[in-house]
Amino acid sequence: MNSPSARQLFTQAVSQADEDIDLVQAALYIALEEYPSLDIQRYLHQVDEMAGAIRDRMPTERYPMRVVKAINQHLFHELGFRGNTDDYYNPRNSFLNDVIDRRTGIPISLSLVYLAVAERVGFPMVGIGMPGHFLISPVFEGSEIFVDPFNQGEILFTADCEERLAQIYNRPVELKPSFIEPVTPRRFLVRMLANLKVVYMNQKLLYKALCAVERMLLVLPNQPLEIRDRGLLYFQLGQWRAAAQDLEAYLLINPYAEDARVIEQLLDELRQI
């Protein structure tokens, strides 16, 4: 019997209830599609080892700030994890095996490493999908601190988050409550894959961009814009029937979309092929 493919393993991983999805495994299955010989167990073991080293030095009194400092000390000062400011749009920043091997990544992939070790030392944290910059936060009632793994585990408060948004967008931005709400595991994976999609689109690697969109729709099937984009990628790759199906589905879901006329014209073109 053949071993399951990376896509099959990813499908199984995200078919669980949201709270049962193992983000580390799911992220490694994303990487497995890029690296077919990837040793998944090796990287799971490395995450366990990082957590073990932190567990041995955890403070007796587990105040959030003290625990965060202990995690920061190991990940950033001893192991040397850092944000990749030199080559931010390299796809390797989104593959968990590369992030662990190279000790470098983007906000969401570094956040995943941090979340994984925090979970393993009994310090629950959640992802915070702030626009333009992913953060994490301890799961404690009344906790109002955020951690920025891209910037060496910098500890932020609400006012700091607003300031960070202003820096990202070069203008004042009101920090809406929705900006600092925890993201579900599904939303976490979709955001990881969305980063890959953008990178591959910019590099004109259309098939790889399509693979990212396909997996996004496995995680959250009813995303109109991703159904549209999958259809457009099918069209560019010459898969006419699949393109027409997706573009028709997009218009059924969103008949008054701003781009509806453009999509209709494209469908007319496909019907003549």
C-alpha cells in the first residue's frame, strides 16, 4: 500500500474539529508538499527538545512576564531565532522545517514555534492576527500583554500594538478590538498559506500559488475570493473546465461583486474554447 501523500496528510490534519488541529503537524504537512522526503518526526522531536530546555528553567512562580522572558531567553538569545528582515519574501520563511533549521522566519512562522514550545511547557498562548503583523498572547484572564516573536519576543501592551500598526501603515490606525482577537487554528493555517500564495504569485510560480490556494480551501472551503483566485489560476494554467466551475461558483456566491462583469467576460471567453 502506498504511503499517504502530503496533501492527504494535510487534509486529514485539518478535518479535525478546530480545537483538535495540531498546528505543528499541519504546518509540517504544508512543508512536506515542498520537501517530499521531509522527516516529520525529526522536527516534532526538535520542538519537544526546545520545550524541554525551557521547562528545566521555568520560574517557580509562573507569572506571565517571567515565563515569557524564560522562553525568550532560550529561543532568541541561546538558539538565535530571529525575524528575516533581509529576505522577508523568501518562501522558506513559511516552511516550519526551514524556520527551525535556519532559525529565521516571518511573524506567523516564528509565532508558531513560540506557541508550540509554550504549549509544551504548560503555558497556553494564542495567535493574534493583527493586520500586517502576527503576534501571540498568553491565555490568562485579564492578560493584556502581547509578544512579538519577529522582534526577539518583544513584550507589547495595547498602546504599543496601535503604535506598531501606525508604523506598518505609515499613518495613525485605530486599534479595533477585532484586530487583537485570537485566531482559530484554521485561520492560522489560512494565513500561513496566504503568505505563500502571495510570494508565489509575485514570483510568477502559478502552480505553487494554486497549491497554496487549494490547501486554503481545504481548511476553510467557503472563501469566495479564494474560489475566484483558484479559478483565475486554473485559467492561467490552461485548466479551462476547472476555471469555469470556480468562476461560476464565485458569481453564485457573490453575484454583485465589484469584479462580476470582468469575471462574466472571462466566463464568456471560456465558453468559446
